[in-house]
Amino acid sequence: MIFASDNWAGAHPRVAASLGLHAAGYASAYGSSDLDRKVADRFSILFEREVAVFYVSTGTAANSLALVSVNRPAGVSFVHEEAHLIADEAGASEYLTGGARLCPVAGERGKMDPQKLETAIGRYPAQFLHGGRPMAISITQTTECGTVYSLDEIDTISAIAKKHELPLHMDGARFANALVSLNATPADMTWRRGVDILSFGGTKNGCWCAEAVVLFDPAQAGEFAFIHKRGAQLYSKSRFVSAQFDAYFEDDLWLENARHANGMAERLAGHFRNSRAARLAWEPDANEVFPIMKRKRAEKLRQDGAVFYDWTAPASFKGKLEEDESIYRFVTSFATTEEDVDRLIELLK
């Protein structure tokens, strides 16, 4: 009963088979093989426009290089105060940009409050030499609270970005889970809403190791290629990332995986709603569920074989925790089964 993270799940059998298929023989390196070009074209088809795609090893690398690409001296990027970028990446973007800062912005359940975003940007007037200047806005989809920005909410953030002439970045480590939650198309959730750069994640949703930076303005590709190389992210045997994405996109496997993960999360959330031993801290939108339980009850679940994480209450959390209670995070994946979910709840009873 593994609910610690979708990073713990292995590769989907079809992704693994594709890796095996392309393991033999020879193919040109550094993104120039026939398979690399095929998958690059597939990204453009998915997003309904020409895009530039660069593979990277991790979501942290994707987020960091995305900000490097819009870096400016004394730059400040605006992110939710609990976003992965600012809370879980060990200052990688600050390091790789040479010191550009991240400004935390508050908001409920992992989503930036637009008014507070405006206030934060206002604290850095571009003409004031000593304070630094706005550089970018980044939103996380899905958020660290397992919630999803609606299309209207993305529109609102995008309007603020355009008003201040700032590029808008989306951290899409769980991009597919958000997409199926909204029943949207990739184009509708990104560039049609004003997103300029996307960190596209596949690793959490059935790939072995497949992350990418997607530029919605291909004219930026020439400059980004040097950032990509200097950031030590240019794969020599890039066909092995392409092999994963090739299977991932075939017959919409990536959406099927995400729907399954989200469905297992909703099944789990339904059990928690009906339980007398736990309750939801807030409603889930995708594949992360956050129940409140007594710590002794959580420890007993772990002794019985369940794996999940303790979770710190978000700054915006308005619920009540008793002295012997905590919030926990349960994450479902393409590999989660109904039996896993139902067994956990039987143990909880």
C-alpha cells in the first residue's frame, strides 16, 4: 500500500517496452535521431502549434532552466509561498540564475491570490535600482496542495503577467493530472491562457525519467539551446527519453494513466469522507489526498504496511487540528489499485 508519492511508482509496461525496443542498434545523438524528431513533432501536435522541446533530467532542472531563460540582473520571480520551486528545490533556480530571487506569494490551498500577487509585484518597481525588478511569474499545476488552477484562474494570473510585461511559467510536474481534472486540452491549459514556458512532467505519471521544457515561442529555442547545454541537461542518448514519450503519448496512455490516478484518489477521498477515524483537510482536485488523523492511528496504519507522508498544514489552512492530530498526504498513481485503496480503509476501520 504505497501512497508516499507517484515518484515511487515504476514505469508503465508500455513505456518500459518502448525503452527495450529502442535499446538495440544505433541512432544519432543529442536530439537529432528520427525518433527525437518524431516526438518533437508530437509535442507540437498535442499543443496545436509549433513548440520547441528540450529534455531535462528532473522537474527541478526544468523549473530552474525555465527561469534562467528569462533571467535578468536583479530579477525577482513570483511564486506561491509553498510552491515546489521555492520550498523543495534547495535554491536551484537562484543558483542557476546567478542570484535571481524568488518572492513568495500567499494564497489558499496552494494557489496564488491575484490581489496578493499584484501587491508583491508592486513592492519591486522596475525603476528602483536598490530593490530588484520583476522577472517572471510561476504557477504550479497541480499545486503542492493537490489543487488545480481553473482555466479562469490561469486567465487572471496571465492578465497580471501581461499587465506587468512578465513571462508566465507553469510548473507541470503533474500536468496530466491537472489536465484530466479540468477536462481541458493541453493548448487550452497553457498558451491559450497566456503561458509562455512549461515544465512538462512525465516521470510521476508512468515514465522512467522523462521531463521537458516546452517553449511556446520556438524563436527562443536558439538561445535556450545554450542554456540547456550549459545547464548540463543535454542528453547524448536522447532517444531513450523520446522512447518514453513515444509510448507515453501513444493512444493517449498519458491521459489514461492520469485518469486512473485521479480516480483512485477520489475513491480514497470518498472513504475518508465516510470514515469516523479520519476526515479530509480539504477536497482533492487530482491525485493527492490530505486527510487529518490521530497520530496514533497513522502510526498503526504504517505498522500494518501503509506508506504515506506527514504533511505540514499550509499557511492558509483554516481547519482545526486537535493536539493529537496531524495532516497526512496520500498520493495515488497509475499503479495504484482499488485493492490498495480498499485495504487501507479496512485497516483504518
